[in-house]
Amino acid sequence: MRIIRIGKSPSNDIYQEFKGDLTVSREHCEIFVDDENNVFLTDLNSTNGTYVNGTRVTSPVMLKKLDIVRAGNSLVKWKEYISGGEVEFAETIENKEESQNMNRRLRNNTPGSDKLYTAIKIIFGVIILLSLFKFCDSNNESISDDDKLDSFNEEETKQEPLEEKNNTYNYETDEEKIKYCPTPKNGYSPYNSIFGKGIYSNYVDNSFLIKNTQSSHAVVLLVNSYTEKKIRNEFIRKGSQFEMTKVPNGTYHLRWVSGNDWCNDIRLGNLNGGFQSDVSFSETSDPTDRMTVSGYDGWEVTLYAVIGGDVDVEGINMYEFIN
């Protein structure tokens, strides 16, 4: 039985391949190998999800040899971490048994093979005994040599402080450090290079008032529900609100990325600029929550799931956010 922990924290078994990927949580998921060599994958309530062959994991699943596992936006090379453990050991046992069966069949089918096989075993046993005698004599000579023994003890004493230093090593890495950047103002549009500049209409007075009551900032997309065109991308600080005005007539829904410690200098997948901590992607999921405006209409939306509220919200990944 074995557990392989996966995440961005250095305390995990698999963590080095996630450097720079902000969609991987510190404690993201884990792999469990049971006594019968079955391999199971469990998501640890990660922000951006764990996926097997493109399907998000919501409960423990059994992995097959060709399954592709992704943590957030990073591929997990899970087979490399179990290839030297119980699974390969089981395969070795099978190969060993097959080899033994083959030897038995050869001995039974070859004339005079029993006598030859017995002679080979005797010769092999004599060689092993001679080797053991020689090894024991060599060890006795080394132990009787006081100078070599003292030298060995002296070298061993010199290495003890080094081992103690390694045990107290600080595992803090550069990837775990948060870079400070100024927080943008409300209405800042960071993703114009991907979605284009905001679209406005001077002939209508449609508006969307977005209230961000989350504990994190957000970049909100106003998406045309039929064409998937991103009409606006606006930064809204946590605990504040922002009104999108002069929105063209149409039917819309919201999609947003939340997080803290924004910085324009980092790259999050195809996005230039993003949050360095608490990153998550969401959208209003139910078709009945689509909002239609046709001249002088206004909508008010709050960016959190209200108990008993009318708007359904679901988690998405970065690729779904962009597309």
C-alpha cells in the first residue's frame, strides 16, 4: 500500500514539475496504490480541479495504464512515480513465475536434463561458498587493521554535522514567493489583447452592475450567450462594485477569474497578467440565468453563490474561461 501526494508544495511527492503553474494547488490530489496493485486517484478539493482524460474528477477513480492525468493546467507524469513500486513488482513476480515454468518444461522435455541441471547447481553452490570464505577473510583483515578502523571512525564523525544540516534544510523556493505589483483600478481591461477592446453602443442605455463581495479580486467577462463574443473584460476589486454601461442589445452571461496578488508581468497560460494566489475560474451556468437587454435595461449581479439565490455558478478551467 502506498500514497503518492501531488501539489505545488515541496512537502508533496510530486511537485517540481508544477513550477510557475498557478492553477495547481499546494495540496492538489493524491494517488493510492492498494495491496492488490490497484491505482486510485482522488482530488483534494483543489481550486482548478483534477482531470482524467479530460474529465474532471469528483470522486476517487481507478487509473488505467494509458490514462492521462492533469492537475489544473499541468500534466501529471504519474506512471513514472509508480513504475518502481508495487505495480512493477507485481509484473516482475508474474515474469519470474513464467520463467520458472519455462525452466521446468525444458527440464522435463530434454533427455538427461535432470542430471545436467543437478551438476550445474552443485558447481554453482561451490563457487558461492568459495566467494563467502574469501569475503570473510577480507573483512577480518580490515577489522584487525587499527589504523584503517580509526580513520573510518574519524571520517564518519566528520560527516555527522552535514547530515544534521540536511535534515533542517529550508525548502522555500522562488516559485512560492509572491511578487508585489500595484492592484489595478476598477474598470481596467487587462485582456484586450485576447478578447479585443470593449464593445459599446451609444444608441442604448443598457447596463450591468457587478458587485464583488468575494474575498478576492476578479476580472469579469460579459459574454454574448449565442455568439460567445466577449463584450467586456473588466477588473473589479474585492468588496467593491463596477457598472458596465452602454452595453449593446443582446443576451449575456458572466464568466470570471478570481484571485489575489495581481501582477501584469506574470503569464497564466495564454493570459498575459493574472493572479498569483487563490486562483479560480467561474461562470453563471444555467441557461435560465442569461440576461437579455434591449434598449434601457439594467441588471445587477453579485459575484458569489447566495444560499437560496436565483443564479447558479459552476467552476470552470482556464481553457473554458478563454474559449
